[in-house]
Amino acid sequence: MDRVLDLAIIGSGPSALTAGIYAARSELSVKIFERKAYGGSLTEIAYIANFPGFDGEGMELANGLKSQAETAGVEFDYGECTEIAPAVDIDLSEKAFALTIDGERVLARSIIIATGSEPRKMDLDTDKPISYCALCDAPLYKDKKILVIGGGNSAVGESLMLAEYASELTLINRSPLRAEKTLISQLKSLSNTKIEENVLDFTKYLDSTDGIFVFIGKKPASDFFATSTSNFSGEKLTDDDGYILTDADNMTKIPGIFAAGDVRQGSIKQAITAASDGAVAAISVKNYLTSVKK
Ligand code: NDP
């Protein structure tokens, strides 16, 4: 018979990796599936200064968490989950789920969905290059003009890194900035940056730049779960914005399936709260598996 994991974790950001560490240390068989890069959103954050006990590049935190998870016994594999369904066609003594990952079937007694969020895209009328990842594309803009759109922590935080490359960086937002004051002060102190708030017409800014970086928030990566609804009770599993609904134990409407991190309704989208969310989900998984074995 096919192997049945105790826990399959989808995604590998801070919530997933923390969940993996907790679950593996509780002697569960755990495998993490990631479609892009181990570390998830951490790999695209230039600098993290508000994760207690850590002060450095996002990639460094991602590597540290991954290596801790490996030491605890977590297995890793690349692959994209496109569907979850009850595993009803196999002879199992306990309930299990069938995940479709890169077209292959994976069986697990429980699941944590920790798929995070994706950048919200912007439809801009321009032929200039548009990027959603500062860390990936910043080196292309050495001594060039950069336009950043957005006014949250991502826009201002990533601008600090982009400004190290650009000859000139202009940050524009449709309303007053909402980023932390410390970040805004840091950006204002740089000699090659300019901030413009309450900009409603972007045209002149688009015309006079070499490239555009857009940071206007994120949307949850939950489409595959929402479309799996019909495989279960038919009950709505996400809110209208696509965030997964959970109870206080981070369990979704389907017993045995949990969610953690940015993809969960109510998340405040910080690396530290994602990590905490992952710990809650893993402890709940352990309790769930113990209760269904009784
Ligand atoms: P936010 O939702 O905080 O900010 C989005 C920004 O984009 C706002 O200024 C918003 O303007 C603007 N915006 C949204 N939609 C549009 C649109 N259609 N057209 C033009 N402008 C638009 O997103 P962030 O990605 O910055 O942050 C998400 C979360 O992650 C936050 O909770 C943030 O604190 C957190 N974060 C934390 C970091 C850290 O701790 N180091 C780093 C980065 C993010 P308006 O105000 O008018 O809506």
C-alpha cells in the first residue's frame, strides 16, 4: 500500500517550517511540499529587523528554519498542490486525505495549508518593466531610475534596498503612507529618494522611470483549496477574499485539515506571527491525530 504520512504541509514559509519543527519533534512523519523556493516569502524579503532574536536577511532566516526542520526529521519535496480530496478508495483503518501534487497522489492523515500569499498585481499602461520582487530584480537597476508604487511596509522597506542600486528612486502612493514611521524616516534620510503621497495619476511618473516595482499588498494563495470544496461537504472554506476560515486551533471546516500563516483569515502577516501560527497548527494536528486514534 502507498505510504501514508502523518502530516503533509503545503508551503515552506515561516509558518510551514515552524509547524514542521513542532510536528517532527512530536514524532509525526512530516513532509513539506513547496512549489517555488524553500523559505517562501522570507526568500524575497531583503532585511528583517523585527523577528525576536534575529536581525538579518530573509534568506538567512529561511535557511536557519529549514535546517532546523531537517534536523528535527522533516522531509522536503518540490511540487505544487492542486487538489485535496478524501482518500476514500483505499483500505485504511484511519481517515486520510489524497493530495494531488504535480499530478501525483500523496496520502496524509492530516494537512497544514501554509501557502501564504501572492503579490497583488497592477494593470499599468506602460512598456517599462514591472517587477514584484526587489531582491530578485534590484541588480538590474544599478544607476538607473526606479519608481516604486505602494505605501505599506513592503513598499517602503523594499525601497530601502532598491535605493542602494538606483541613481534615483521615487515612491508614490495613492494615499498617505501607512508604513511604520521608522521605515519612512529611514527612506526619507536617503539622498537619492523622493516620496509623493496622494498621487492619483501615475502617467508622468511611469514616463520618467527605467523600471517599476509594485508593492500594493498581497492576496492569499488558496485557489486550489477553495476549488476542492466540492470534494467535501460543499461548505465554503474561505472568506470572500480567499482567506481560509479556521477555528481557534487553526483547523479548517474539514477536520484534519489545518491552515497557518498569511493564507489564514485573521493573519496579521508578520514572520513572527506566521511562525506562531505554525506552532499552533502543529500542536493541534498532534491532538487531532491522537483523538482520531482512540
Ligand atoms: P499593505 O496592505 O500594508 O499596503 C498596501 C499599500 O498599497 C497601501 O499603501 C495601499 O494604499 C496601496 N494599494 C493597495 N491597493 C492599491 C491599488 N489598487 N492601487 C494603488 N495602491 C494600492 O501591504 P504590504 O505588502 O506593504 O504589507 C502587507 C502586510 O505585511 C502588512 O501587515 C505589513 O505590515 C506586513 N509587512 C511586514 C514587514 C515587516 O514586518 N518587516 C515587511 C513587509 C510587510 P491605501 O493605503 O490607499 O490602501
